[in-house]
Amino acid sequence: MPKILVIHGPNLNLLGKREPSIYGTFTIEDINNSIKRLADELGVEVSIRQSNHEGEIIDMIHDAGGYDALIINPAAYTHTSLAIRDAISAVDIPTIEVHISNIHKREDFRQKSLIAPVVSGQISGFGPDSYLLALRAAVTIINAEKGTS
């Protein structure tokens, strides 16, 4: 069974309370439950983690060698972390960058992703469904690499 690691970055533990006009009223638990349900439908195993600390996120990425794909919402680190970018490059597994809001329609400093050039793709602006679209994309990539459909 394919294994996919999902990493939520900083402040995502505050979903439902934090800036609902931008991020909605759903919680991280709501997102995680939706991911797990879709993973069951798609026949993949998911591990879901969250951290507010850059070094912990880097360690999670370094330890992702046993996974077939990585889905990451680096949150604010998207725009600042060369270390997370380098960690993703180092593990060399298919990675999908996810954002709840459309970062390209937000403040100028949020429109540049340091992560995008080293991932398979970026999904942004679809609210919690961004994660589900990323999960489907990850499964498609895994199947293509294994030569299955």
C-alpha cells in the first residue's frame, strides 16, 4: 500500500480560530479527517503531522524516506525557508506544496514561494480541498512511477 506523509506547517493548528475571513472556520482536525477518508477510498496510507518549528519540519522531511510521496503546507515558511526547500530537494520523493488560500492573490511577500521550484506541483486557493486535490495528485504520481493506473 502506498504511503504518503502530510505535513502541516506553523499556525495551522489554529485553523478555525485564526483569520476565518481568509482561512475559513474548519479546523485542522476537519482537514485531517477528510484526508484520512479520501486516503481510505484511494487505498493509500497517510501519516499526518503538524509543527510550528522549522527544525522539526526539516526532521520530518529527512525522515520521509519510507514514504512514496510528501504533501506539505509550509505555511509562512513557504516564503522564507531555504532550509525546508533544501530538505525537500535532499529526500528526492514526489512532493506537493499545498496552501489553503491563494497565495498569488495575497500580499506581495506571500506571492513568492521558495518551495515551488523543488516540488512536483503546487495547489493553492481551494480551502481544505487543496489537501484532497494534493492527495489525488500524489496518488497519480505514485501510480505513474510504478506503471499502474
